[in-house]
Amino acid sequence: MESTSEVLKERLEKIQTLKSKIPLYPNHFLSDVRVIALLDGFEEGKDVKVAGRMTAKRLHGKSAFADLRDETGRIQLFFKLDLIGQEAFDLFLSLDLGDIIGIEGKLFLTRTGEKSIKIEKYHLLSKIVQILPEKWHGLKDVEARYRHRYIDLIMNEDARKNFQNRSMIVREIRKFMDDKGFMEVETPMMQPIPGGARAKPFVTHHEALHADLYLRVAPELYLKRLLVGGFSKVYEINRNFRNEGISTKHNPEFTMMEVYQAYADYQTMMNLVEDLVVMLIEKLHGKTELPFGEMTINFKKPWKRVRFYDALNEKSGMDWRHGNLKELAKKTHISLEHYTEDVDILNEAFDRFVEPGLVDPTFVTDYPAITTPLARRKEGEEDLVDRFELFVGHMELANAFSELNDPFEQRERLAQQKEIIGAKKETDEDFLLAMEYGMPPAGGLGIGIDRLVMLLTNSLSIREVILFPQLKPETKEEAKEE
């Protein structure tokens, strides 16, 4: 068996020979349709032009079959020496799997009933230089799939389907929001002050302004400025950047949708996200019960609702609302070196005791006020806020609350947060100034689009639904092994 290097050497020699005979990379080939349209609207005898990548080749003396694939599907090609001539047939014999070709011919059914194209003329549009892998599996190749996504998309039909579904999901989300009367907007990705979430930002520097800027961790404060300005229903499908860990659920660059509706509250947002997700599931799958790894998740409405402290106290057997948090942390082996503040202790306790049990969609409501400085306090329970997080399949999927619109309380609570997390956290004075012009009561919602796509496509890693996820730098030795 020839080694990869020997095959590559032969291919390079073949390319040099072909270059002397034909143009290997012509300017264009105007294709009439995509493969799916040919198959769905099949009409025997119809003249067609289509382009794609050759993924299989089968020789039968003076005739041959090949498979042509584009992003929509596969169709069989039939090459016959008598029809295309000796020169064109010989060129076809020299083609490699992975070459991109454009073909002209007629649709016909083979004796076995397979929809095919009888080739009258074809064009080599792009000559593959590298060698496609024969097998695409195993742990090492999982990393390679993400690093060289273009190969993954060539070889892996499931990967192509995931990203086609992602595109459809985002398109349907936009239609849903537009039909509800929301206006899509765009806010800055580079911000002078990183606000809207408690997360570590990426820092960059603008030479002309002589100023440091931050890639946004959330668009929240800018979207609220739009409520002040008079827009009552806005949303943004946005890229956020958080300089934090990478895992199967986290990527430093990720997509969210944030929604704000004036004269609404977190209950309004609860109904909105429930209706949106169920609509997507029914459109994509036609049912409300879906597999996710080894779990089966039932999305049938209405979804379960539990209060934060009720769930935490029940699962841990301790009173986290009224007890001493640092003492409770010691009892439950939560490191006070890593989790120094009460808000961090509460979040870690919830992640340990409650989140692992949340499989079916569950709204966790009534969060401690110290966890959410931008949310309205709950009437009659001032230590809580009107907030929910939506958990599905052990993951947080959405976060929402009734927005705080009192500029005086907002300033006080941001000052308290700054005291907790350090003086480096700058207060966005322009946001507070905007609130002093009057912000209506409102509900706000953030949905993790990447995680939503994970659930809807049964993908257990966020890297399966992000085309080019962030990866550790590849060493020279790893590159050579590939």
C-alpha cells in the first residue's frame, strides 16, 4: 500500500501534467440548481447544469459512475465513452475523489431506479491537492475536525446537517421575534466599559482614539438605553466575548439573543421563551420529546417552576437563605479560596446541588438579590429579585428578569457590586444618566443560541454547533502528525 507521501507526490505530478493541458481553476461555472432541487423535482430527460464535489467513482469498462455532492445532497453521475469522447473520458479517469466539477447532461433513471445524470459535458473546476481521509473517527480526529472544519464538512454529513439546522433555527427565531412586533437592532461589540454581566472581558486598544476598549460581555446596557429612547420591543442576536474557561458548554466567543420589552416583566419573558423553544422543536422535529445524549427531555408546556432557595435547600438539606454562607461552604467543601464572596458561594452551591438534577425544562425563579444587581427586587421579599434562569439537560439556557428602572437604587447596587468585585470594575455613568431620563418598567431576556442549537440537534459539545470554535494553539509536532 502506498504511503500518504507517495500518493501526494503522484498527485502533484499529475497536477503539473494537467496544467499543461487544461485550465485547472477556471473563472466560473454557472450552475442552474442545487442537487436537492434536481432530486425533488426530478423530470426524466430534462437538461441540467450542476456543480459539486466528486465523492465516489466506479469504473465499468467504457462507462463509469460517480457521485456528485453539494451542501444539499448527492446525485449519481453516468459517464459513457461514446457520449463524451475519448479525451474527456480519459480526463475523467484521472480525476481524484474531492475534485470539484461542473457537469451538463440529462436526468435519467437507471435500471435500478436511481435518479442520475447522463453526462454530455463536464468541466474540472478545482483540483484537489491534498488527500481526503478515508476514516474520520477517534479522539484525535475529534480535535482535528474542529481545527480543520472544512474537512469535517466535506466528510461528515451529520456536521453539515447540524450547521444547516443552526441556520434554520436562527432564521426561525428572527421570524418569531419579528412576528411578535420586536425590532432587531445592533449595538457596539467594542465598548469603553464592559457592562451587563459579571465576566472577565477581552481588552483591545484603539490607536486613533488612544483608548483601551473591551469586547462586549453582553449588550444589555446599550439595549436598555434604547428603551429609554422610546423603542418598546427590541432584540439583538449578538456575539459576546468572555475571557474565561473553555468546556463542552463554554466557548470564549458565543452567540446570544437578548430581548427587552417595555411595560413587561420576567413573567412575560418566561412565556416568550417557552413559546419560542416549543415552536422551534415542533418545526424541527414535529414532537416535544427529544433525546439529548442518554437523556430524554420532555418540552411539553407548561414547564416546571421552582424557587432558587427552595430547590437549593431541598437538595442540600441546609438553609442557604438564612444561614451563614461561609460556614455552609465549609460544611459542603466549597473552597473559600476560590469562592470568596457570598454571591460566588451561592452560585457554586446551586451548580453542585441543583443543576445536575435539572433535565426537563425548569424555570428557577426568585434569585438572591446579591446575584443580580440589574434586576428589580421582589415585592415583600427584598432579599430576592424577580428573575428566572431556564435549565434544560443540566445546562442553563436562558436568563431573564424584571428590569430595575430606579436610577437611585441602580447606582447604589452597582456601587455595592463594585465594592465586592474590586475597584477595577468601572461604573457606566452614561447608562445611569440614561436611566435618569426615565426607563419604563421592562422585562429582559437572554438566550444562549449555541446551547439551544445543542439541544435541538442532540449535540453534546458546544464545539459541534460552532463552525470555528476556539482551540488551544496547535504545536508543530501535532501539525506534522496530521
